[in-house]
Amino acid sequence: RFCLPLVLASLPMMATGEEIAPALQDSWGDFWLFRFFVNAAGYASIVVPGFLLIQYFKRRNYLETGRGICFPVIKSCVFGSEVKSVVQDDGSLPPRAEPTESSTARQVFKLLLCAAGLQASYLTWGVLQERVMTRTYGATETDPGEKFKDSQFLVFMNRILAFTVAGLYCALTKQPRHGAPMYKYSFASLSNILSSWCQYEALKYISFPTQVLAKASKVIPVMMMGKLVSRKSYEYWEYLTAALISVGVSMFLLSSAPNRAVSTVTTFSGVVLLAGYIIFDSFTSNWQDALFTYKMSPVQMMFGVNVFSCLFTVGSLLEQGALLESLRFMARHSEFTAHAVLLSVCSAFGQLFIFYTINQFGAAVFTIIMTLRQAFAILLSCLIYGHTVTVVGGLGIAVVFMALFLRVYARSRMKKRSKKLPPGETPVQKV
């Protein structure tokens, strides 16, 4: 019983050669690696029985022998109802709707609406994310207040609202007939939960601008996951822009920070959590890309992934007793309740703006908008929360965004060239 805590305690000290700062670890429940394993154990308590049930139904050849009321549900969850469709050109999204006899003013209005919706949703989401994870609630002249510590509850809040919005959208609009086995969404859901948890947890150890720059560098692991999961090939300019992003992020991270009071334990923990976020998020996007070979809309994908996300997170929270504790925290601090709800609203509606923007204007326009959003997020965080950026760090940020815009430009040129290829030739598939 005493071996596991000793091993967990030794990991950060072995990596840094220093003791864990008391402010970062008041108890074992506050140690991020311990919480990660506890959360993973909660997910395993749902995944393992589910896996055994799926294997049982497949071995029994339930698709041919099954009968009864539960047959349609089991068939949909384990076997699906349709074969895969032909992979679309984009690989992850349906062909965008070309404007038909639409005036230029109308298209400009739609573009401004999409840009404003994306910027408002994700900039507000970023500011609230940093507020919830790094500041205290209920502080007075005599009471320093308390911080909210359970990142998994925030993930649950985001997913339950996204599940509701996607479900209503699917119910009110015409969608393709669903054919993918439902259990396949659980892989993307599990990696999505873990990536979101790492993202929230990392803010306890690093600044928000550092996190934004790290997100920009996830192009590299996405390419690596693409080669492993989907066997994709890439052009030379994709490797070049990935290298430039790595250089820019390195310049920002290695630049001299004015605050040297932060311990190396904090830096090590933040880097590990960011690496976890990038790895899990890269797997999520590539697994979803593979799932889109079935006939489905992006909102159906959003609904399927969030169904399992709600199941995993609420199960883990109930097993740990953390759900009631988080609800009691909400009852004590109405300001936190408002922040958590608004955080979930921004996350859910931001996803809908993503789908609409890509459908109307294509992935290139969407990427430019989101790249600008990352730059605005860094600026807004520095203004509101007082983060400072050195000259070298600023140059690193400039290199990263230059590489991102170069990537968008090169991809648009490649798409134009691919349209001119003879019918027998196919361009290299992109992420």
C-alpha cells in the first residue's frame, strides 16, 4: 500500500532533483500524477466491462443469432448498420457548400459572423479557463479564498452541454443515416477527455501564453500520429513548417523569464501535461478522421464522442465522490457557477461555429481565423493577467505564426494544383 505513493512522489524529484513545493502539493489528492491514475482507473472500470461485452457479442455471432427488444441497440453499439463509404477528399469533413447565386455582401456578412462567433467563443473560453484554474474564489480581507482543483468536473460540464447541443441539432435537422458502430466513438472520447484534462491541469503549472504556443506546435505530433494511425504521407513544406514551429516554440520557452521564483518542478509538470495534451489530442483528430469513412456529419461525430465523454467522466466522478464535492463548491461560490456554465456554453457553440465555417468557406479560411484567435488569446491573457513576454519570446511567437500562415498558403496552392491533375493521378493526402 505504501509503494505506489513513494514511487509517485519520486518521479518529479528524479526529473528535477528538487523537493516538491508545498504550495503545489498540499495532499496526495492535489498531486496531478496521482489524480491522473485515479481518473484512468475510473475510466477503466467502464472500458474493461464494455470491451468484454463487445467481445462476447462478436464471438456469439449475435448479428445473426440475436433477437428480442435489445437487438437493435446492441446491433447499433457493436456492429453498426452500414458499410464504410468512399473516403472524401477532405478526409474528415463533407464537401463544403458552394454559394449559389449569393451576393458578395451576403458572403462577407457570413464570413464576419463566423469570424466573430469563433473569436468571441474561444477568446472568452480561454480567459475563463485561465480564471477558473489559476485564481481563487470567495477571497475576503480575512479569508484568502479557495481554488477549484478538479479539472475533470470542468471537462464533464463542457461535454454534457456539447452533448445536449449536438443532440438537439441532430434532432431538428436532417442528418445522414448513421452506420458506424457506437463503441468506436469511445476511443476518440477517451483521448479527448484526457487531452482536455491535461489542458486544464497544465494551467496550474504554466502560463496561458505558453499553453497556446504549445497548442500551435501540435502539428508535429499530429503528423506523426497520421503516419502511425492513418498511414498518411506529407509534402516537404509540411515538414519545413513543422520545423519552424518547433524553433519558434523553443525560442519562446527558453527565453529568459523575469519571474525566476517558479520552481523547476512546476516547469517539469507543465511540460509533461502539455506533452500529454498534444499526444492525446493528436490521436483524437486522427481517429476521428478514420471514423469519417463512415457516412456521418460532423455534428453526429460531436454527438457520438460526447455521449461516451459524459459516461466516462460522470462515472469516474461518482466513483471518486468528486461530483458532490464539486457541486458543493458551486453552491458556495456563485461566481464559479457562472464561469463554469459560460465556459461550457463557449465550448459547445464554438464547435458549431467550427463546423459551419468549414462548411461555408473551407478549412483554409477557418485555419486563418483560428490562427489569429491564438495570437489574440496571448495578447488578451497578457493584458488581463499580467504575463510578460521577452524580446526573444516575442520573436518565437512571430516565427510560430509565420509558419502557420505559410502552412495555410502552401496547402491552398497544393489544392489548386491537385484540381489540375489528370484523372488518373491523386494528390498526397493531407491532415
